[in-house]
Amino acid sequence: MRAQTRPVSVEETRAGRQRPGAAAARPPVRDLSPASVRNLQRTAGNEAVGLMVQRLRDPGATVQRTMTADPEIQPIVDAVEEMLGTARSLIATAQGLGFRLRGREGQQKHCDHLGTSLDTAEHMVYRQFRADGPAGRTANPRTGALKALLDEIQQRHIEYVGILRRFNLRPVGADIDPQDTAGLAQLSNTWSRVVGGQGIRTSSTPRPFGEDRTPQRLPGFENQMLSHHARLLSRQHGRNLVGGLNSGVAGAGAAMVGVVPFHPEQVEFMGGNSVVGAEAAVDTPEGLASAPNAPGRGSSSVVAVPHGMRDSEGAHEGEAVSPAFLVYGHELIHAQHNMHGINIRNVGDEEAATVTGNETSTALHRQRGVPVTTEEMLREEHGLPLRGGYT
């Protein structure tokens, strides 16, 4: 099912409004680390970050910046574009010959810097959407500019995971302390299993559709999905969700979750990526729960995702912003329910269980000893606007 429909009620956080930017050309930042940006954003908000960007610019050089139709978010656009500039430079370095000659520790440190820059930029935008409340759910120049930033960050993130994949490195765990060797080792293990197709296996070949019974591979789909997984793994609830699924055993040579792209003709037929969203199908329906006190034996799942789905395409008018990784994460929650035989057969109740949780679902989770994960939990740990319910 699509990961987003019309909201019922929404819980928003409080944040100050942003001040307008100034001139059309700005000098580049001289000393603006992702860690300092993240800490300042957490304690003082996006406006303070924008002001820090302006203070720390080198007066000796200028770069062009994108002017937005809404000057209140100009400092945020400036800050995110600075971090994107850092990310592009780090990506270019990692794609060069010299990067191969570095030791593994140096390569990992470089990619940690890259991943943290992208994560910080991404979550600055999420915070702004949350601060904007209902206005962030409508089409207007402000949300358009913010969604354009998300799409740009997403593309750089896909390049980032391509580098991780090539050099056998792990992604960033934003909430894992750098000194937490056990936590980092667990993240590395989970990531290795995802890349290796253990538990969750991605195929770049679409399902047949219409007259095309032997579809061709869709280049780039595997890295697209690795990007989704890396973003889920960057926070605790996402790690629990992905880690639980990729440790599941579906049978000889089978994956607990198979991930495939929708056929492009099917996406076009249905009206585009935003309409299609993503979909989780159960392989063995009789393995689902038959009653609130009767979990089933479980089932594997197949999740279909549009090839090239952008973060800006995950929500319709009036809906909370839903980055592509969250649309996919919603379907993984269904797959988790299928795996443990706790999927509720009534579709409406199962969707409610997936978005916010409910009494029946909680009871089934308790009987299986499975921690509850909901879409709202994923939203909360990323600072995204809450969905507010399912209708």
C-alpha cells in the first residue's frame, strides 16, 4: 500500500521562523563541520544555523547561490547548499585514483564525513518541514524549494552508497557514538548482510507487465535501494527493522524480503511514481494471524518500488512530506508483520497498525516477542512531520 494518505491529525514541533537572506552572491564556508551544524540545529534551530553560515564565510571568495521565492528560508537553502558543495567535493575525491591508495581507515573516515554532511543537510530540511506545520503539506514556492533540496541530497546520497559498496565500507549511524565500537560493528554487520542480499534481496529486474514478459534490468535500482537502507540504518528504529528482517530465514536459498522495481510501463499506466508509491505483497497469506490472539506461522514478502522515485514524490497535496526511504520503510513494516505472522488480515486495521500501532497489533507483537515499529516512530527519529493516522 502507499505509505501516505490523507492525514487525520498531526503533531508538530515548535521552531522559530527563518530570517531572509541578503545578497545574491556569498563566500564559501571556511569552518563549518557537520557536527557543529547538527549540534547547533538541535539546540538553537535552523535560523541559528543559517546565521552561523553567514558568519563563517570566507570574505576572500564568492560563490553563486540559489535565490528562493521565499526569503524566510534563504539561510536554510544557503546552509544546505554549502553542505552539498562539501559532499560533491568529497564524492569527487572518492571517485579519484588517489582514494584507492588510502588505507581502509582513511577511506572510512572520508565516507563518514561525506555521509554526515548529507545526513545533516537532509535533516535540516526535515526540521523546516516540521516547523512549517500545515503549510508544509501544500504546494507553494517554499515547499517546492525545500523538496528540490531533498531531491538533490538524495542523488548525492545514491552516489555515496555507490562508493560504500565499491570499497566495502559502512554507512553512517548518526545516533551511534564514534567510540561505540560494538554499535558500529553491529551496523557494519547489518549493512554487509543488506549489500550481500541476506534476508533482504534486491533485484533490478522488474516484474512482467503487459506484453513485456521478459523485462530488462533497470540500471541504478540496486544503489537506489541501498540508499534507502542506509538512511533507515542511520537511526535506531530503522536499524531494528532492517536488522530483524535481514536475519530472517525464509527457506533454502530464499530471502525473507524480495525487493523489485515496478515495471516502468505499469508506473506510467497507474499515473506516476507518486500515485504508485510502494507495495508489499505477502507470499503465503495463510501464514498471517487469524485472530488477535492467534499469530500465524509467518510468510516472506515481495516489496515493489518505482525505479527512480524521488523524495519529492512520496506525498500528495495535503500530506506530510514522505521521503522515498520512508515510503519503502512503511512497506518493510508490513513485511516484518508478515515475517512474524502478525499481519492483521483486515487491510484497514493493518495499515493503522503500520502507521501508528493499535491494541491488536501490540498484542500480537507481544506474543511473538517482537518490538513494535511504526511509521510514526521512523518519522519521529528523523524529525519528520508526523503523519497523524491512516484513513
